[in-house]
Amino acid sequence: MNWQFDSAHSELGFTVRHLMISKVRGFFDEFDMDVNFDQENPTNSSVVVTVDTGSANTRDKKRDGHLQSADFFDVAHYPTAEFKSTSVEVTGENTGKIYGDLTIRGISNPVVVDVEFLGTATDPWGQTHASFSGGTTIDRRDWGLEWNQGLDTGGVLAGWKVDLNFEVQLIAVPETEAETVAAD
């Protein structure tokens, strides 16, 4: 079965420590996915996620502007980040690991994303949806995101570890529609 990304029912978020004592959460308002989900044999699945780094939204315009600067994403030179899967491992009845390369600021590193398949459901209009949840933790320094400020009390202003998390829905594309799209 072919699937299409449902951006209206998906989100990609991140969490970073602030002042070593609290967490700041944000989202990327703009991202897209090219997904090949094989429900019968998930190890045959693949995904490419493209993120508009300029769409980082922490609900603070000054901080969001700083994230777009050369101190962080350097949006002027690197407007997108990308995750491209290399393999999928099934770890349980509805869980797995997606192995792949994460590219930020032109630097690629391997990451492992924990994923849970939440199931499928049919909406009132007859469309079948599949849903997934998951995430990973990265050290932003591995991608050259090294800006920080030391604190008088020790530690740093912005944590080095970043939790990335997602909730994603896909919509099944009927075979006849998928064949028409492929022929175009």
C-alpha cells in the first residue's frame, strides 16, 4: 500500500535544557516526509524527512531569530536539515528503530530513532490513516551547533543534548490513484 504524509496531523518537536534547570520546547512548523511504509514487513520501510530550519518555533521571536543565525542553524546557508533512513529494525510487536543519517548545517551523522507504530484507523470519509510516535536524543555539538554561554553557577545557558520527537500520520493512497500519480 502506498502512503502519503499528512502534515495537518503531524508534528516535529525538540526540547533543550535552559539554564541547566528547566526545558524549552519548540517545533518545526514546516517539514515534509517521503515515506515508504510496508506494514506487512516493516524492515522494508524507508523515510526521508526534510525540515525547513527557518521554521523553528519556540514561541519567542528573539530566540527563534537566534536559532536561524550562524550561531545555530545558519539558515542563510543551510535552509534545510534532512534525515534519511538506512534501515529499519523491528524490536517488538509495535516498536522499532529507524537507523539513518541526520544532516544539519551540511554535517551528516548517524542516528537511531525509536519509533512506535500506533496503528491504523479509518476516518469518516473512508481514508485509512497510520500513526507513529517516537524520537531520539542528539548532542548538538556533533553538528557544529556549539554556541553557548557559561553560567556563573556552573554549566551552560543552553543544553548540549537535544531531544527530538515526532507524532506522524500517513494517509493510504488507493492503488489506482498511486498508479495514476506514477504514470504522470
